Amino acid sequence: MEKKRQKNRTIAAALLFCLVFGMGIGAGNLQSGICEDAVKECFNDWYNQAWGYFGTVYCVMGYAFCKKYIDP
Amino acid sequence: MMKNGKMFRRAAAVVLIVPLSIFAAEQRLKVSIQEILSIGALDDEAIFQWTGVAADRDGFIYVLDGLDYSLKKFDAKGKLVKKAGRKGQGPGEFLAPRLLACSEDFLYATDQTVLGISVFDKDLQFKKRIPFSAPLTDLFVRSDETIAIVVMGFPGPGKIVVMDGSGRIQTELAYYEKDAGPMMDSVSAALDGQGHFYLAYLFQDRIERWDQRGKRLWSKNLLGIKKVEMKKIGDYVLPTEVCYKDISLDDRGRLFVLAGKHAKNPSRDVYVLSPSGEWLSTLTLPDTTHCLYIDRQNFLYVRANEGITLKKYRLIYE
């Protein structure tokens, strides 16, 4: 039961994380500092950079969401 | 599998009284919780990862499910009554559903990637989208003609906007007067019956009460945090440690503030304050949550199992 619980947690967190920043991520990245790593990738993403200010706001919104909902 | 699910729900439905304080000797009010409903389990598909919740006077519970791109309606016993929405940016669709609020007749939902507020009726039929041109970080609805939103002001200061059902702005409250850096103005907010706003700062040790004319009535810091942890990420210096995650009001106007990283029990400790900002009690939830929601009947809704489960508790005061 605990193994299944852990698996579900990991999958759910990974999927939600993808939703936040619209990117793929391995379960191994789900640890302290995940939001910082994700927003850095988001800032560096060419698509978000192409959107300029709106791309930055998108990343910052995702960071706030990640800090509130996901960060342990 | 189904049998296990039923057993889990039955076990979860057993009345649970949780003794709740880390400051028992000092607290002026003892608050405990009694579990009365649990929706969603690890081995069922009721909820995949809920983000927003609202409840109406008839006891129906509405949930935004981030992994299912949907809005769900549950009855008072936790049975799924209806589900609406799918992945997309069209009317009634979601990409990253976030905030949910309800009035007597309608539901108001936001999506992180779509500007504006989507309005549904209680049968989950999409009715309209209220336009707004900036991203929102909080939403609360007093009536269909009084909708308050917290607007992210990145990189400048944020504000609270009160608007009517058509999106016409009635008042604006600039609650953060100086630009202290990106995201330092991020808040969760609550609105009381007298029109006062309560703000809990995400990255600062500040809880405040404001009147509608933009006057700050009081400001409290409960955690004793003097310095905000910051980190340079890309071209920006961003705060990294969460002080307060959410805020909600009970039926007597008491504040329930969910504490973040600095608390003894991060994402589980809830500070209960009087309307004048006095600390009354600390409540420790059995599981971590990202949000607090107290409905009009004074039931508390929080998260468990990383968002797979929604818990409904009765608040008990002694």
C-alpha cells in the first residue's frame, strides 16, 4: 500500500509539475529546489523568451504555484 | 481494488478528533477538527489532483481537478454528481485550472494559462468568461456583483480589484506601496462581511487587515522572520521560502492562516487569529495542504495525499 501510495504521489506531482511549466520532468527531480530549477528552465525556454514579458509572467506564475502547491 | 477503495473510505470516514496545539499553555481558544467526509483515494478516480474547492449552501462540493482538466460536483456524501470540462482553451475548457469560488447561483473558476474568469452555473454549464487582462493569484466572491481578485503585478506591485459580474471595476486597492522586488507582493486574501480585506503574504512574514478605502488597519508577523531568503534565478532575484500559503475566515470572522516552510509543521500548521489580529490558537492538520477553505456552514476543507484527497472537517471550538 505504501509503495503504491508513493508511486501515485510521484506520478501526480510529476504530472502537475508538467502542467505548471509545460515541460517534461523526471520523477527524480522532485525534491527541494524543484521550483527554482523549473523556473530557471522556464526562463531559458526559447518559446517563453520569444513571448518576452508574457513569457516571463507565465514562468513567475508557475513559480508561485509551484511554491504554494508542490514545494515540500 | 474496489473493495479496498471502499474499505479505505470507510476507514477515512471514521470520526477523527485531532488535538491541535503546539502552544497549549498559551492559547486563548482551543480549536479541534472532526473529519466528516473524505473524497478521493489513492486507488480510485474521484480526484486526480485538486487545486480549487468551493461549497454551496445545499452541501454540494465543487472541485477543480488540475490533472483531469475538469470541474467536478460532489454531493454532501461525497458522490460524484457531475463532471464538466476538458483540456483546451475554449469555453468551459481548462489547461491549468487553479482558483474556484461560488455565489448563490454561479461558480467562478480561473486558469493559470487563460486570462479572465470562467463562470459556470451549478449544473456546471459554462455561461460566460469575465474578461481581465492580468494573471490572478486569488479570487473570492461575495455575490455575483461583488467579485474580488488579487492581481499579480510582476514586476511592479500587485493590487486587489473588486468588480461586478460583467468585469466592470468598482474599486482597486493598492496594498503594497513600494516595489520590494519581484513576487514580494504575492498574497492570499480573504474578504469579511464588512468589506475588510485580510492578506497573508506568500514570501513575507506579514498578515494584514485593510479597509476598502486602502487604509491598512493592522499588520502582524507571527513567525519572527526578519530576512527573506532570495536566490538569483536567470535575470531575476526571487524569494525562495514560503511564509504563509493561504488564509480563510470562519463564521465569526476569525482568521485561519496556513503556514509554510518556517512553521514547526510546514503546510500543516494553521494559526487562528481574532479579527483584530491576536493569536488565539494553532491548529495542526493531519496532512499537508496547499489551501484552506471554510464554507458558509463553517466546515473546513483541506488537501491530503498530495491533492488526491479532499478532506472536510467540522471546526470545534472550546
